[in-house]
Amino acid sequence: MAAMGTVVCLLGLLMLMQEVKGGQGLGNDGGDLWQEFLRLPTENGGTKWALLIAGSSGYDNYRHQADVCHAYQIMKKGGLKDQNIVVMMYDDIAYNPKNPRKGVIINKPNGGNVYAGVPKDYKGKDVNKNNFLAVLLGKKSALTGAGSGKVISSGPNDHVFVYYSDHGGPGVLSMPSGEGLYANELVQALKKKRAGGAFLNLVVYLEACESGSIFEGLLPSNIGVYAMTASNKTESSWATYCNTPGYTTCLGDLFSVAWMEDADPRRPGDRQTLAQLYTIVKKRTTSSQVKLYGDLRLASQPVSLYYLPPGPGITSTASGAILTDDEEGRRGGGVDQRDAGLVYLWREYYEEKSVEAWERLLREMERRSRLDTSVDLIVGDLLSSKAQLLQVRAGQPLVDDWDCLKSMVRTFEAHCGPLGQYGMKHTRAFANMCNAALDHHHMAKAASKACTMHPPLITY
């Protein structure tokens, strides 16, 4: 009887192949239907995909690549295949001369090596906005550089998970190479992928300062995209595990380790929902407000649809992770993402006790001071009040004209030097200039004057 069933299945398969070959009854979409046939044996009629990206470089930003490597290990434990996981990371941490454990990356004190086995699909300068969007949209033809060529080739029955860890600012996410990724560019890509039938549902986790500004007023509630951010639209996200002996840098980020350390001990078949996870992560992320955006109907879905290991349904435990007192103490309240660079430079000086390390710290402090002073001078020249500079629009996008904002940033940097990871906080001021009907010509005139008085100082 079993043999007869196999013959029937094979005959059906051959008939379908013949129809596809001859184009009978399948119209112009025969190839797409054949691909969908191949998806049928996977869980829930679809495939799980993951796009993991660390948007920084440098040993001082160790934590972002540690986050992404840890996330990869969770994806593998959850049953995702390497062919369905794309990892984008600069890959300058594991064998960095300052790393006390060569070839090893940890995401918490005394943690395991999360770097082991991680495929670096796109590394170095190939980690950029263009390639990120090409990978997300499944467009191999748009890729540049020497990466693996893997993209998120998801289909209409598939579940996609996107995780980003790095610095950010109002309306923008950092990239280690080239221009940052602006909020409207990410949301437009998500809309385009949805319109192309390239996923059933998609979940995004963002670890960045002002990460709520990426979605507020922009992400629709009806396209099957659910986003959880480390902070709201006005506050920083926070680094953590910044006091580990032997390390001068922070090992993780508060929001990121919250969701990952919850996932680590969970067993196959755990029916934890996205809503339950949000409650846990919000409680553990003590220094910023974790926020939700998009299609909140997805909150009732099990996390296993995206990355937890599948299996027979079991009742979800209230919390997957229990930190030891030592780990909790070292995690502490964390360090503001924008101050983590200064903490790193201070620890470098504390370890080296050298004039060079002290000068690096002073140069960075002076650079930040000059940057802030330049922006204050420009704002004083162009806006009528400090209140206008800091204006926050409730429930609306950061800016009406995103091209204006990009032009403002480019013009400022042309006259005053790069904003850098710290200076990204000023994009709200530039957005409010656009909202006040100012343009890059006004910026050019004001920046030319301000940054002649206070020329930029480039540091590490």
C-alpha cells in the first residue's frame, strides 16, 4: 500500500512537471507555481528566513557584531538552514589585535563563542545600504562587491525575520560603509516586498538609538510587518556587559541580549508568542522604552514561526533566561550607546596609561564638543527658537521631505565633516529645518560660517 502511494505521488509529480514544461493550464506563472510546489513540505506551508546585520565596525563597537553572531546561533537552533540565513557584518572583531580571545566572540561575561560557524555572507565594505536593501528585496542583480550572493528569496507563504544592531539617530540607521539607511528607504522596501508577494508575515527587531523614529508614522498596520524597537523615537538605546575583566569594550546591547537570552534556553515546541516576548523584553530593557509598530495582530503568533525551534506544542514558560547574580551585576543599567565610545576610550587609557591613549580620549571629546557647537550655531542662524530645533511630531514621520533631510545631512558633512555615530543625534534638528521650509542652500550658507569658526576635528 505504501509503495502504491509513492507511485501515485511520483505520477502526480511527473504530470505537474510535464504541465510546467508545456505551459498547459499554468499560464505565465508556471515557474512561480512550481517553486511554490517545492515549498509545500516545509513548516506551516512556508520557509523561515532571517537577515541579520551589524551596522558598525571597530573594536569599540564589538557588541553589535557579537549581537548578530549570537542571533545566528539562535536561528540555527531554531531550525533555519544556512541557505535561508543572510549575515552581514564587517568581521573585524574576532581577530582584532585588541580581542583577548583570538577567533572568539562572546555576547556576555563567560559566554560561549558565538562566532563559531557564522557565515560572513557580506563583510567589510560590502556591508552597506545598497546591499542590505538588495538582500532584503531578493534582488541579486542589485548586489555589488564580493559577497556570497545570498538574498532573501522568500515567497508568499514564508516568514521572514530581520534583525539590525548598531547606532542610529532620528530617522536613520548607521552603516559601516557609505551613507546611512533612512527610515523611508527601509519602509518603502518592506512595502515593495509585500506588494511582490514575497512573504506571509515579517518581523523586524531594531537595536539603535531613536529606533522608534524609523517606523512611527511610516509603517502601515496592514501589510503583515511587525516591528519591535529598542527605544522610542526620542531616546537612546543602551549597551551592556561593559565591565568584563579583560575587555575594554561592551559585549552586548541591553535590548538585544534581552530577547536573545530569553530565546537561548527555550525548548522545541515552546509556544511563546510575540506578545509574551515583548512583555519580557520590555521588563528587562530597563533604560529605554521598547516599542511596537506595524501589524500588531501578529502579536498572537508563536515566535517559533520565525526563529524558535519548532516541535510539539508545549506551554511557554514566563521567562526563558535566568541570569546569575554575577551576570546581572555586570549587565547593570547599561551605557548609553553614544557614550559607549567614550567609555571604550577611557578604558583603553586606564589599561595603557599612555599619553597616546589619553590624547585619543581628549580628541574625541573635543570633536564632539565642536560638532555640538557647530550645530547650535547653525540652528541659531536658521531657526527662530530652541523649541523649534527639538520639536517632536506625535504619531507623524520625522520629516515630510526625506530627500530634503538627506540633502541637509550631506551639505552639513561637506562643510563640517562627518556626523559619525555620535553626531547622528542631530538629524532631528536637520529634519525640523526641512519641516520649516528651509533647504540645503540655507544649510550651506550657515554651515560654511559655523564650521569656519569651529573647523571639524577628525579622530579615531
